[in-house]
Amino acid sequence: MRASRTAPIAALAALALALAASPARADDPVPADDPAAVLTTGAAGADGANVAAGDVLNAAVAAGTTANFTTAAGGTTGVKCAESAFTATVADNPAAPGVATESTTAHTFASCTANIFGVTRVNSVTVDNLPFATTVDSATGAVTVSGTETAPIQTTLSLGTILGSVTCVFRATNGSISGVTSNTDNSIAFTDQPFTRTSGPVTCPGSGFFTATYAPVVDTSVEGSPVVFTN
């Protein structure tokens, strides 16, 4: 007498149906037929989850570092801020290799000090003309933040001096600033990005160079705010 195969077949069918009906989690790995995007969370490549358009990314300066505006490339004279952070919204995140696009909507600085001759305090550091178009190139890891002719990348420093407060306005010399991503610490590093003074008295430096490392970059739109990788 042959054993009936109906029961195990029915069980397998029910299991397959249950698996098919299970909802995918936001942090599930990228399916084989859905290639890894330029930006993923949790892990690089197919082991990560693709960042969705509309997600909000955030990062503060890496622990133990500062965001610096120096008067010379590689210099130590200028303004240092112990607190700085940026926020960007993902507009498009295509398959890698490719270029993801974002909109940088906030860039803040606080707890700043200065060692510029004649400057006694830093009242404020403000980034003007936000938002800025931002791209992430997976081929090079380059992050480019761009202004426009009518809304250039501009930073206003209010500095206290022995004669009172002065306002110094600087604009990105090349119309944009560039950084580079690293999956080692999920960071974006900007090094000696040049700015030119466009207004302010002689107390203000004639130029400035922006250096900062932001890490880790996280996706605040996903539960647990997982770190972001560039592929």
C-alpha cells in the first residue's frame, strides 16, 4: 500500500502561500531582482536596504572633532564649532553605479570659538540660502553641494570684537563644495573647501576654508535610524 503524498504537498503549498503573503520589512536585504541603489542602509550593496526617495538623512560632526573655518588651507587660525549637523532629503536613489540626488535643507553650527586676532567671541554662524542641490556619486564617493547664482552657498559669521560685533559674509569660491563618503565610519568629510569674503570689515578674514567630518550619516525615516552606505 502506497503512502499518501497529499498531506505533505498541502503543507508545502500552505507554507509557500504564507511566505508570499508576509510583508517585506524596511530593513530587509535588497532582493536579487532589485539591484542595490547608490544609498543603502544597514549594510553596503545587496546586503543592505535601498534608501527610499523622500527619506531624511542626518549627521552631526564626528565625535571628538570640530567643524572649522580657517583663514588658510590646512591652517589652525579661524573659527571652530564643537556642534554642527546637516539634514538632507533624498530626491532620487538610482541603482548603483549611479548618482543619487538630495536636497540639503539644514546645516547648523553652534558652540563656536575663534582665535582670530581682535575677535573676542563668536556670536553665530549661519548658513544662508538653503536648500541646496546635493549629489552623491557612487563611482567616486564624491558628495557635491551646489548653490545657484541667485542662491549661492553662503555663510554669515557674526563675530564679537573689542570694538563691537561685526558681520562677515562668505560664499563658496567655486559655487559648490565637495566632500567624500566613507563606508568605514559612514561619514562625509569636507576638507579645505574654499570660501571668499563678499562683505564685512577688515576684521573679517579675506577668505575661509571649511573642514569637517560628519559621522555617522543615518536615515531618520527608518525605524532605529540605521547608518547609510554608499555603493
